[in-house]
Amino acid sequence: MTSAAAPEKPDTAAETVLTAMPLSPGIAVAPLRLHAPDEPAVPLRRIEPDAVLAETERLEKALLRTRGELHALRTSLGGDSAAIFDAHLLAVDDPDFLARIHREICDGKVCAEHAVFRAGAYFADLFSRMEDDYLKERANDIRDVVKRIVHALAEPAEGAPAGAAATTPAILVAKELAPSEAMNLRESGVAGLVVEGASPTSHVAILTRALGIPAVTRLSVPLASLPEGAEAVLDGTRGTLTLRPTEATRAEKLREKGEADALRGRLAALRDEPCTLVDGKRVGLEANLDMPRDAEEALQCGAEGVGLYRTEYLFLDTGEMPGEETQFAAYAHIARLLAPRRVVLRTLDLGGDKLSGSLDLATESNPFLGWRAIRLCLGRTDIFRTQLRAMLRASALNPNLEIMYPMISRADEIDRANALLAACKEELRGEGKEFNENVSVGVMVEIPAAALIARDLARKVAFFSIGTNDLTQYTLAVDRGNEQVAHLYDPLHPAVLRLIAETIAAGEAAGIETGVCGEMAGQAVYAPLLAGMGAKTLSASPRHLPTVKAVLRALDSTECRELARAALQSADGLATRERCRALIARRAPELLPLVD
């Protein structure tokens, strides 16, 4: 019987190329740095009975600070990848978690730090023993949240982020990395990442791609065998780690990295150029924004407007319901800043994976199919009317400010929302407050039901915006955050593409424009397909816009339509992606490193 081969060990002197699984593309050339987890001190300090109230007050302040930090992380990342931190926010507000912390303080008479640590250890152990890989990852979320709350209890200096300060550039080698640690990689001088046991759909993979940090996983040697401080070259595109590279290898990799950086520089030079195909067809490029401060990045990346402005941050950042004046100030700022560019304000989309401490929402067994978005707004008209009034008042400051309702599934939902909008207009007239009488109203098409009745909906609105993330998840019954089924998440599935095509056709028949604002709109490889299907605008995270623009400017609308026809007749999403890639390879091969 042959024995199992021993794992390879890196040569201690010569150049050694180790294989790995790619997580995030790009090249890093730097010394290795072994990760030392930032573990906060958790003292066991007993408290007297009369100190319980003061200790719970300390806890509440720390929880409030933690929520603020998590929201800051979420919004600084922007785009759809930021939803990773929703799991952390849910943990901070989880009633069972909080109840256990309070019991430890009140019954166990221990300090808040130790109470949080004990409660976190209990739930992390509970999740880590589950068989489902997705649920196991929740254990890491709990540990991350515990660490952050303990840091907050230590009352660091205002604005001081948890995590390491900036250092010299290095390739970080880590057994595991919490999402909030991953968010601090750039500030910690990390040029590349080698992590153990991650997957392409894991939190660390999503975050490193969003941050543009090359990363690999499942290295062919134990991480403990890697020498601290050794010079290395990490290739996150090919999936290799080269230890002690020769001068020739180092020069070649630096050349490749320089070419990629130069290409990004050329894309940045297109900022003020129109997104026009070679035969003159125009496709609008707009930005998805989470916070007012994201607007500057959108303009720097060449956004022609804002196709999706998420308003939830106003409701998530504090424990109080924002009033009309608070909301008006926020919407007015973005309206003035971008005028006369188009700005689409999406009405409140809370529920599902986004919960607010300012709303007393009952726990639901399946919140993604529950009382959320337009359903919540129509059920809580007091909240909805306040938001609509604030949006209407902001419309006076930008003639192209528009309002959009999320998660529409029935025509009568539009009727009821528009009736409330009309009532708000009447109130504002009576109060002598200005607004745009002709403000445009649109809806998000993100549920299969909405796509299938799009011709009915189109008669009631001024525009459609297709949310491909939820449309794909609801159509395929796939939670893309669940690693067990994430491989089934496919926006090129023929069912999804046909729903998109039906929605666009319904918009064209009614004479209204249809755009795409989901993650699919920001993936340049899909740009020729969406343009060929007739999407008038693509709205995405600002950082993706330059590549999308460069791809579209290299293509002809006729070949894009031919691509779309082939895709709608195909039963294979992978084949459709290869057709998209092949078209880009023919017309703009230099862009392939960024598209892939």
C-alpha cells in the first residue's frame, strides 16, 4: 500500500512557485507578513449589585458605537458587497444574543466585556458545530462582532478604527480573517492576501475583490511553513505564490502589474467621454450610492447621474426614526450636488437583510419573503408619508430628481403608493412648500411576478429599473450568500435573461426607459449583452463604471443585439458568458484582464 504524499515544503533558498486557488485578481510584490489576530483583552471583573445599571448603560453605549462602526464599514465599501455587514448588524440586534449578555451582567454580576465574551462564545460554538458551511460562517460573524463590542467598551479615541495602523507594504498570510479585519487591509499596508480555507463566495473573497487586493486561498503548503519576511510575488489571477523570486521573475511580474495599472489610468482618462458605441448608440452610465459622500467618487468615475440612491442609511445609523427635516437635508444635499444630473431616490427598502433599530419589526421566519420594502411602507404610512414629503421637497432643487418604489409585485401597490404621493403633494401645496409637480416615478423590477406583468406596470410609471440581484435569487430560489448553493446563482440563466428581456420589451412598448441597477450592470463582461437586450442605462458601484464604459465604447450595437439573440435562445449560462467574453476579446483584448 502506498502512503499519502507529504505536502510540499517551500525551498529555503531557491525561487519556489506554490499553487493556490485564485480569490481576487491582481499582482502583489512584497515581503510576507504572518497575521497576528487582534484579540482584545477580556477581563473577568465582578461587579456589585448596585453597579448593574451602570454596566448595562455602558453596554448600550458600546452597542450604539458598534452599530455606527459597522454602518461606516458597510457604506465605505458601497455597492452590493457591503451587504456582508448586514449579518453583523443583525447579530448586534439579535434578541437572544442581547438577552444572554444582560443575564450575564444582571445574574452573573460580571462586567460588560466578559458578559459579551461569554455570550459570543456560546453562540459561536453553537454555529461552529452545525454541518451547514453557511451557518458555520456565522460563528466568525459572531466572533467579529464580539471583538468590536469589546473594543467599543474600551472607549477608544473618537474615530479610531479597530485594527492595525498602516505599515510598510506586505503580503499578509492569515489562517482566517474576519470581515471587519478584511476591510482594514489597505490601512494596514496589505498589498496581497494568502488565506486558508476560503472560497470564491466567502466574505473575505468578496471584500478583497471589492477593495482590489489580490488574494489566493488553499495554498499547496501549510501556511505555518511560510517564512516571515521572505520576499514573495502573489498572482491572484493565476493562483500562485512565488517565494524568493529571481530578479527576472520579479521584473516580469512588476511589468505585468505596471501594464494593468496603466490600463486603469487610461480608463480614468475616459471619465468625461460619453458612453457611446462605435455606431453612435448611447448607453447611460449611472452610479449606485449608499451615502452622500459616495457622490464625489461617482463623479470622478464618470457617472452621468445616480440610478439608485439607497436611503436606508438614514434609518440604520441611529436608534431614532429620522424626521422630515433630517431626510430633506440629506436628499437636498445630493440633489444640489448632482443637479442637473439625474438622481433616482429609492424609497425605504428595510426588512429582509436590512433591519433598523428605529423600527420595532417582528422576527420573521423568512424575512426575504416577508414584510419589507414597499410592503412595509404601505403598512406604515406614517413613515412612508414622511419620506415622500422629504423627497418631493428635494425635487424642487433638481429637475431630474426621480422617485422609485422597490420590490413591487402587484399593480395595486403602485396605485396605493401614488395615492399617498398625491396626498403629500396636496399637503405641501397647502403649506406653500415647493416641489416638482411633474416628478417622475418608477419601480424596481426585482421579483419574477413584476417582470411577468411588466406590461401592466408600465402603464403606471415613468421608468423601470431591473434589480438583477434579487431577480436572480428569487427566480432561481438561490441565496447567493449560502456557500452550499451559491454556485447555482447565475444571472445568465435563461429564465433570468428572459425575464429581463420581457421587462425591457414591456418598457419599449409603453414608451418608457428601462435600466439595470443590479450587480450585473457593473460586471463589464455582461455589458454587451445588456446593451444588446436594449437596456438604456446601467447603474453600478462607481468603481466599476470606467471598465464598463471602455468595453461598450469598443463595440457595435449590431453585434451586441446578435449576442443578445443568441443568449435568449441558449440554455447554458456558461456558454453565454463565453460569448460575451469572446466578443470583448475580438474588439478590446487589452481589457480582458480587467473583465475577467
